[in-house]
Amino acid sequence: MEVTFKKNKVAKKRSAFPVAKAIGSAFLYIALPIVILIVWEIVCHAGVVQVYNMPAPEIILKDAWEKITAGVLWKHISISFLRVLEGFLIALVAALVLGILIGLSKTIERITELTLQILKPIPPIAWIPLAILWFGIGESSKLYIIFYGAFFPILLNTVDGIHNIDKKYLELGRVYEVDRLKLIRKVVLPGALPQILTGIRVGLGNAWVCVVAAEMIAATKGVGYMLSNGRSMSRADDVILAMLLIGIVGKIMDDVLKLISGKIMKWS
Amino acid sequence: MADKNTVLSIKNVSKRFDELQVLDDISLDVREGGLVSVIGGSGCGKSTLLRLIGGLDSPSEGTITINGKEVKAPSRKVGFVFQDHRLLPWLTVSDNIKFALDKTVDNQDEIVDKNLKLVGLEGFKNSYPSQLSGGMAQRVAIARALANEPDILLLDEPFGALDAMTRITMQDELLKIWEEKKVTMILITHDIDESIYLGEQVVILSDRPGKIKKIVPISKICHYERNGSEFARTKKIIYKEFFKEREFDVGYVI
Ligand SMILES: Nc1ncnc2c1ncn2[C@@H]1O[C@H](COP(=O)(O)OP(=O)(O)OP(=O)(O)O)[C@@H](O)[C@H]1O
Ligand SMILES: [Mg+2]
């Protein structure tokens, strides 16, 4: 009896304060960054580090504010973002089409296997020199690097996702004489979708990493340019600001994709 | 020879997987509108037999004909209900049923409504399988299997995963559907009660390789009285085919 009573009490307590629980969870979420900021602040003011190399948070904030009011911050972010979007979308379409073909056809899989296996380990940044030789230092070379970074995760996950579909669903298709096209639409694609979406998230993350790398080497705008320019101007605050922006924008992009994934997979 | 009422005719069917003999010389005729349950121990080849009838696999020897035509591949005219409900998780109940329909069928919504009503799930058209209980999901699977108005409905331990209470309800409903639709049904089970309750005849398969050991005709009264004496008598007959009854030894002298 006593045990049941205690259990009830716990259950009641939990459901009685959902708001308190949410606030607690939100606090846990932001606590660590706040602690880091405080420690950072203290360290800078205690003179432990050279303010020249490691500016305090408020200096970076001031820097950010100046750049926002001057309109440059938005310019850098939007240009990087647009590059990523463009390269990513091209990669998405190409990787989905090729991935579905490979996933469905043993022959196409065999034909492309060796080539893909050799290309896969070459990191996107290793392509930068060649991309610049081929396309110059304009937009095309950056797009190529971004495309390459996003392409493989999406491709490999699409192929895997299709291969991992439960065979019993394919058998169900046989039982009801479902034609190939319907089977692809109703079984293969939705069945592989969770893994395809994972690939898309990894791909977008990679694309964001690649734009930074490409812009650091040859660009006059963008967050990667902010980084390399900050270094050559010896502006540590610019560099750190750019790094934080890269992190924050990357996180937001991933959040948005997560949200979209949840909406698409409304069945689970 | 089979008379003209025979829907399904299995003739001397054997099945081997490489060296493993699973089914041995099975012959069985099922009349139109018949209700046959097949019972046997685990791994004796029950599912294999059903898959052969459904055209998902082909016999090593012998022939299976449905309505006089040899079974070579699965057909919409043979409905299949698996032990797992096998609903596509990403499709609504309604779309899951439409999955079974050919695209040339134009009154699809009507068919969905009709069959959902038959299994008592009118209000769940737009639900996803994850929102259904096990029993409800299996009902949808039955509705899907019936959507094409099949000549035969094959059920492979359809209620095996359900709890005892739900199972009894589902058995009642299946029986009602059988009486209402007059569709030929072949039901695989490993539950003796279920085999009697859902059979005009019970086919008993022997263990490895699966062979027809006995066919027990079931009196109609068993479909109404689960606890009647006839039910108990039949149960004893089937029971004896599987287990030796222990001698009741009193152990002392009066
Ligand atoms: N495709 C296959 N390849 C090889 N062996 C198989 C195949 N399908 C079934 N078997 C074997 O055939 C035997 C009978 O299998 P089956 O699934 O028909 O048994 P069952 O009577 O349905 O058993 P259960 O009561 O467990 O469902 C088993 O030993 C199984 O391992
Ligand atoms: Mg089985």
C-alpha cells in the first residue's frame, strides 16, 4: 500500500509543475555557456591572458554591434549562407537521384562502387587547390567545394536507407501486386526517409564547414573571409566573432532541419 | 477428383530448402466459402505452406491450384494476413488499405470505408499505425486483405501477438466476417482452441517434415459454444495428437 501511495505522490508532483520543469530544463540548457562566459570575463579582467589575443566578451559584443550597425555582419553571413544553400541544393538533388538509382539497381551500384569508394576518402578541402585551378577564385570553385562536402553524406545515407528497408514490406508489395513505381513511392522512399534526412543534416553541416574553408582561402566576403581577414589585421575580436557566428548559424540551420524532419515524418 | 465447388486444391506438395525437407506430400482440397484451420508445432512448416498457397514461394514438388489455375505468383485475389500486422508505418490507415488496391480501381474511398466498417474501425481512417493498438492494427490488416474481395483469405497466426482477451474478441469478429462475406479462409494457428473455434475442419500437421497427420471435422456447434461439451470433446481429440495424456494413477488402494 505504502509503495503505491508514494508512487502516486511522485506522479502528482511531476505533472503539477510542468512549467517549473520546463524552466529547469531551459536553465540546464544555457547554464554551461553562461559559466563559460563568466569565466572568460574573469580571466580577461584578472590579467591572466593578454587582452590583445583574447579579448573579453564585451569587446567582442561591441565589435559585433559595430558590424551590425554598419551592415557588414549581415552581408558576410548572408553571402556565406547563400553559397551554402546553392551548393547544398545542387548536391541534394544530385545525391538523391544517384542514391535512389544505386539503391535500387545492383548493376548501377556495381558500376559506381569503386569510383565512389576512392572519391569518398578525399576530404572536400583537398579539392580546394584543384577547384581554384579549374574554376578560378570566383563563385564556382566555392560552390564546387560545398557541393562536394554535402554530396557524399546524402548519397551514402540514401543508398544505405534503401538497402536497410525491411524486406517484409517489399514482400507486402508482392502480395498485393504493387507496381514498381508505386513501390518506390509508398515503400522505398518513405522507408529510407529517416536515414535520408540524417544524411541531409550531415550534408548541410558539411556544406557549412566547407564554405568557411573555401572562403578562408579565396574570398572577399563571407564568414570565412572574416576569419582570415581578422587574422591578417591582427584583430582577435573579429576572429572570435566570426567563429562564434559560424557556430551559431550552423546550430540554427541544424535546428531548422530537425524541425522540418519532424514535420515530414509525422507518422512516428 | 476435386468437385466444382473446390476453390483451392493442393496436390502432393512437398517443399525443401536445400537439404531441409519442410513439407512432405501435402494434399488438401478446400471448398468455396470453407474455413480451414491448420495447426502444428513450431517450425513444422505452417507458414511455408501458407506462403506456397499465396504464391510467395513455389513448391519443390506437386501443384497448387486456385479456381483451377496453378499458383505461380502472388495475386490480389488471395488476401494475406501476417502474424505482424505489417502496416506501413508512414501511411494512414486509409492509405494502407489503398496500398493493396490497383490504381485502376476508382471507388477507392468507398472500398476503404466499407472494409473499415466491416472491422469496426470507421473513425480511424486518418490515424497512423503507431496510434493503434495491436488488435486494431490487425483489424486494419484484415480490412486491407479483404479490400480486393479475394477468393481466399490466408491468415498466418493473425492473433498470435495479441493478449488473450483481445484474441477472443478478434476470433469472434473473424468468424462474423467469414459468415457475412462467405470468403474462403485458411487460418494457421498453434492454439488448439482457436483451431476449433475458427475451423470447419482442423488440419493437423506433424513435425518435421510437415505432413498431414489428421483432418478433424468440426461440428458447427463449436462456433457458438466455446465451453460446450462438443468443444471439449473435439479439443481432446486434437490434444491427443500432440501430447500423450498422463495416466491418472491413484497411487493407493482403498
Ligand atoms: N526461406 C527459407 N530458407 C530456408 N529455410 C527455411 C525458409 N523458410 C523456412 N525455413 C525453415 O523451414 C522450417 C519451417 O518454417 P515455417 O516458418 O514454415 O514454420 P512454422 O510452422 O510457420 O513455424 P512457427 O510456428 O514458428 O511460425 C523451419 O525450420 C525454417 O527454418
Ligand atoms: Mg510461422
